[in-house]
Amino acid sequence: MLSTVFAMIALVAVTLPLFVSGAAICKWEGKQVVQSSSVSFTVNGNPHTFIQTNMSCVGQTEKDQEAFGCNLKDFARNTTWAKARMNRQAHWNLINGPKNIFELGFRPLGDTCAEYNIPDYCARAMLSELSTVYNGEKRYPSTLAGALVLFGAGAHETAVCGTPEEEEANKEHVFAPKHRGAACWNMVNDWKHLFCSGYNKCTCMENTIDQCHRSPERIQCCRDRFEEFLNSRSGGSLSEVKRFDNQLRRDVTPNRNPSNMPPGKLMF
């Protein structure tokens, strides 16, 4: 009897689509319990926000590494997300974390998340764009800077996009060359602005592995948006992008790839 039940469970697991959490802006609440002799209550400390993807770059096949955007470049590290062993998260201004690159190691999942239903390829492409400025030089860690965006994209709900004109101005601000401080809240807000200025065109109708994160159509949409970044004044004006511009253009454009390389594969 038990073997029959287990067989039925296995059949359901195989035949049903795997629904997953999408790319998201997540946070640890930083809650603390305050106690006295008569009462006990919970207060919010300093919640930390970060980007969380659906799939890790660690332990994937070459095909899935490509599909999940793991072969895209972390410009601050001068390597790919796969070679940097990015797990599911990217952190900025983490306590005791690095000061000039994103923290990418394994961490607890977010307590609360605002989902943006795009492929992991898009999520990491946006992080690749941000890594050209979040490098300790153009953007340096500053907790105080987060005070300006406490009610921005780090809130519980998925943030609403502005008008095309507003988002174009926001994008220009993201890549402004001015040296300025940034907290984790600033980083996720900038990631949201990149979503609203183009990557929202790649939203998945069904948030499953095959229909979203491995979907050739959705992934190509992400590649097209990244190509736009390379062609844009923001992207094209950055020396970090210029140095790898020709290589990256071959990598993100399938019909320019060598026949023996999968689309988007970086050759270092």
C-alpha cells in the first residue's frame, strides 16, 4: 500500500510543472524581541535588502549556467557569475561584507520578498550592469545613503514603474559617474529602475523553470535588453564595458557566436 502511495506521489512530482519563486527584492527583517518584566514586543531593527534569484550558479550544467545568466560578467570582479560562484543572492553593504564588490555567497533566504517575474538571466544581466558602478569607486558602501530610499523598492510590495520619461531619468541616475555612497536599499532601488527601463518587457506569464528560466524566448528578450545596455550612452561610456565590448557583443547576440559556443558564453 505504501509503495503505491509513494509511486503516485512520484508521478505527480514528475507530471506537474515546477512552480518556483521568481527573481525578487528580498529582505531580512532584522526583528528583535524586547522584553521587560511584564511585556514582550517585537521591533524592527535595520532591515537588510538584497537581490535574490530563483536558481544558483553553483552545481549547474553548462546549459543551465547559460540559461540562468551565470556566464554574464561581474565587471567589478572581472569574471563571470559562475566563476565567482554566485549562489542565489547579491548583497551590497552587508555587515562585515566586501566594500567594492557584491557579496554572492550562500545566505539564508529572505524573510519577505517582492517578486519580479523575470528569468534569472535578466536578474543577473541587471546585476552585471550594476557591477560597472557598484565597485567601491563610483559607488561605495554608506548606510546613511539608504535614508533617501527607505520607501523605495525595498518595501514589501513589488514597486510600480514610473512613466517612460521618469524611468529614463532614473536610469541616467543609476549610471551617473559621480562618486557617491550607496546602501543596500539604494542598490535594490537601482536594480528596480533597470527592470522598469526595459527588462520588464521580459516578464514571464508562467513562473516555472521551463516556461520562464529556461525559456529561449524569454532569455533572448533578456539578451536583447543587455545588448541595448551595451549600445546605450550609459553602458558605452563606461571604460569597464568598453574593454570587453566586442567580446560581450558576440556573447549576447546568438547569430554572432562561434558555432561551437552556446549563446551568451563568455570566453576568458
